[in-house]
Amino acid sequence: MTMLERTLREPGATVELLDEDPDLFDGVRPMELRRAQARLRAKVHGLRRGRWSGTVSSAAEPAVGLLVLDGLVLRTVEACGRRGSELLGPGDLLRPWEHDGAAASIPFDVRWDVLETCRIAVLDQRFLEVANEWPEVLSALFGRAVQRAQWLALQLTIANLRRVDDRLLAAFWHFADRWGTAGPDGVVVPLAVTHDVLAQIVSAQRPTVTAALHRLQETGRVRRDVDRTWLLLGGPWTPHSRCSMATPSTSRADRILAA
């Protein structure tokens, strides 16, 4: 039985966060790591694919939030008859109960969908009290929240590119920076998402996205594999790409390709 299957069958099991998300502990002194590993634990719940209410069983709202350990979640905002979506995955910090759309001057609605079965860690009051002993971990969590806002701003910028082909290619490489891995033929982006989801992410109509994806595949920029994940071929800043989202010297994409 995999860890995910065990979590789905036995929700609320406790895990050590250092094992699940070691990046959170980068600032902790080496001599403190073992003690932090033993004490900074969190309950984990599994989410099956489909619509999600944003709550975890009957637990109260966590003091810090919910930390995605694996899987994919889609947050969709609908307002004025239009929709926009944010793709969230491992490392993202969520607080889905914070929603004031009904009282806003321009009312909006928020829905959550689990695209890939995932596990989330509940960072509750107990976790917060213990984590006060390691402010480096709390600082890293605050950094995750700020980083999510920065990535969302980048996504909005990408959605303003003129050509949908460019929007998709830039979005794929942004997701490659976050979750991509180097393969023998290119960078694998493990996003088993539909054309409709991609359309919401890049602010385009689904038929337009489908046509753009065909062009990108015909020109050898991307390929969809049998497991519905995406393979990025070549680099994002070749003469064949109209995008120039960063420079090769500072790009994580190039470091992935060189790995």
C-alpha cells in the first residue's frame, strides 16, 4: 500500500514535515535538525479527485493553513460571467476558508477541484506553538505565501501575451520551474490537466487552446505523452519560441535540462 492510499484510508495520520518538505528546514541549524524533525509533525489528510469543499473532515480552521504535499488542486474564481484559475501543487500553502466574495462590491465565487489525488498537511495551533521555537520554518512558510502571490502575478502577465501559443508555452515552462523533471528527451511536466483547465489558466477559449496546442506539438515545442503529462522539447528561449520570460543564465529551466 502506498503512502497516499494509506492516507486516504486512515486520515489524520501524523508525519514528520522534514521528511515531507525538507525545503522548509533550509534555515534551521544542522545541530537542531534532528530535534525539529521529531517535534514538527502534522496530521495529513488525503483528497480524492473531484470537487473539494475546502475543508478537512470536521477539523477547525488551522492556525497556519493547509500545506500541499503532493497532487494538484485547482482554485477557480468566477466573476462577471468569466472564470480564472490558479494551479496549486506541492509546497503551496492554502487557506480555502478565507473567502469574502459574497460581500465584495463585485461579487465572486470560488471553487476548488482536486485534479490529482493529493495529501495535505494540517498546520494547526499545536504546530504553530511548536514552530515558534524554529522561526526559520515559520519564515519559510510566510515566504511560500508571498511566493504564491508572485507566481499568480506572473500567471496574469503570461495571460496578457498576445498569442495563445506563447501563453501556453510560457505557462508550461513556469510549471516546469516548479514541478518539472529532466527526462531523456526533454523536461517532463506532470500536469494531467484538460484543455479546459489550461484555457482557464491562460485566459483563453478552450477551442483556441486546443488549436494552439496542436501547433505547438506540430512544431516540436511540446508533446503530450500517453500518461497525459507534458514533455517540453528543447529550451524556452530558442529562436523558435516567441517568449523571453527570463535569461538562460538565471533560468531554472536550463538547470533542469543540464541535470
